[in-house]
Amino acid sequence: MTILLKGLEVANTMTHTIQKEVDGFKEQGIYPKLAIVRVGESPSDLSYEKGALKRMEKCGIKTEVHVLSQEADQSEVIKIIKSANEDASVHGILMFRPLPKHMDETMIQEQISPEKDVDGMSMINFGKVMAGEVDGFPPATPAAVMAILKHYQIEIKGKHCVIVGRSTVVGKPVAMMLLKENGTVTISHSKTENLKEVCRRADILVVAIGRGRMITKDYVKNGAVVIDVGINIDENNQLCGDVNEGDCMDIASALTPVPGGVGSVTTSILAAHVLKGCKTQWLKNHKE
Ligand code: NAP
């Protein structure tokens, strides 16, 4: 029997804890707030924005959304970011990526103050994840993977964790976060030889490749935990993961469904990060 690791259950538990902490802040006259920066109207940005706004509302976190047209100049994005950096009532900044091609995304994301960079875009926060420091912000998706493993009490210590994918937003940070929890980590990618064999050595298999249903039972060891980060649209216009869920049923001991798995937890991670930002900024202001 394969257990489904449902993201919504994790998200709701997190929301409950966050709500209580937010209430505590409000009693002291502090109102945690997230600023969202969106350029253009891409369906995936709009869908993520809708989910984020809904989750922040549930958590009692205020939001403000800054929208620019697809044709906007990058100086306009930078202006919004700088103003949010300086605004003491904003505790977190979320900018949707990718930005339009005429913009220098790497340069722009570095403009976000690391203290408000709740989706871990800046090199400072990336470096903190690599160094195993916990006072920064990891990107929301790998943090969601870790939250699911924690919620379902899946032991990481001493386990062989195989990551498929080595992107800066998912593969690399999740590998470092699993290592920090004392997993034995292997990172694989498109040039890995004998990928099936490598994956079959995993106690915990984390897949983030962007290839719909590529991971079949041939890649999965009996009893392994499979975390599917992939979000793809199949030939029938249906959302699907990188893992062929049906094929891996009864082979994996547990797996995250798509939809309803990792993706459902990311907005709760953002909310937790806004709260963390709020605490850090409050402590800093009261030390000075
Ligand atoms: P990415 O930047 O395109 O990276 C994909 C990685 O997968 C690369 O490292 C690539 O290897 C590897 N790969 C591609 N094809 C492979 C193959 N046939 N065998 C082995 N490795 C292969 O993608 P990403 O941003 O990490 O995202 C990965 C997936 O997660 C996508 O489906 C994306 O939509 C999804 N995602 C979900 C969330 C969420 O909230 N659930 C958030 C972010 C992303 P090379 O490095 O060798 O090219």
C-alpha cells in the first residue's frame, strides 16, 4: 500500500500555527505583510498569485500586489523593489519569475533585500542554504519538500536520498537541505549514466526534472518514499508530475500526488517566511 503524502494536510497544519503567531504580533500592533511583484499576466503567475493571496489571507498576513505590463522597463521593477525594501511595513517580497526576456533577471532579483527575500532568490540566501545556515530563506519549493517529510515523520538521517535535477531553485537547495538533516545525498541530472540504477538506490527519491510522468516503477526501489516536484501539462491538457503515479503505486511506500502535493505547500512556506522576516526585522529594530 502506498501512502499519499497530501500537501494540503501539511499546509493546513502550518497555517494553523502561523495564524496563532500572527495574532500574537497583531496584539503588539505589528501586521506582517507580503509585497508581490508581477510583470505581465502569465497564467502560471496569476495562478500562483491567487494561491498566495488566499493563503496569506487565511494566515492573517496582509498583502499588496504591484503589477507592471510585460513591456515595462526593468527600472520600473527595480523602483518597486527598492521602495518595498525601504518600507518598514513590508516584511517579505515575492517576485514572479521568469521575468520578460528584455530584463536582467539575475541583476533584478539581487535587488531584493536578503532580509525580505522570502522565496530565497538572492545569492546571499542561496549561499546560506549551501552553508547549512538556518537564518536565511531557502526557496519555497525545496522548503516545501522538507516540510512534507517532517510532517509525515519520514526519517532522513542516514537514508540515501537521490535527487533527480540540479536546478538552483529546486535540485541543489533540496540536496543541501537533506544533507543538513544527515541524509546521504546523490544528485543526478540529464548526463547521469544508468539513471534508473541510481534512482533505485534511493530510500528517498526527490524528482524535479520537468518531464511528465518520466519516472516509472523501474526507477523506484521497493518501499522508497517518492517526492514529485514536477508540474507539467500532458497531451490531454491535464496537470501531471514527473512521476508516473499509477505505475509506482504499491512499489513506493509513500508518494506526493500532483496536483495536491509539493505545490500545495509552497504558499504556506511563503507565509512562514513572511513571519520569520517580521520577527527578524522586529528584533533588529529593537536592538538598534
Ligand atoms: P529546470 O531548471 O529545467 O531543471 C531541470 C533539471 O532536470 C535539470 O537539472 C536537468 O538536468 C534535469 N533533467 C532534465 N531532463 C532529465 C532527464 N531526462 N533525466 C535526468 N535529469 C533530467 O527545472 P526546475 O525549475 O528545477 O523544475 C523542475 C520541475 O519542477 C518542473 O516540472 C517545474 O515545473 C517544477 N517546479 C515545481 C514547483 C512547485 O511548487 N511544485 C516549483 C518549481 C518548479 P541538466 O542540469 O543536466 O540539464
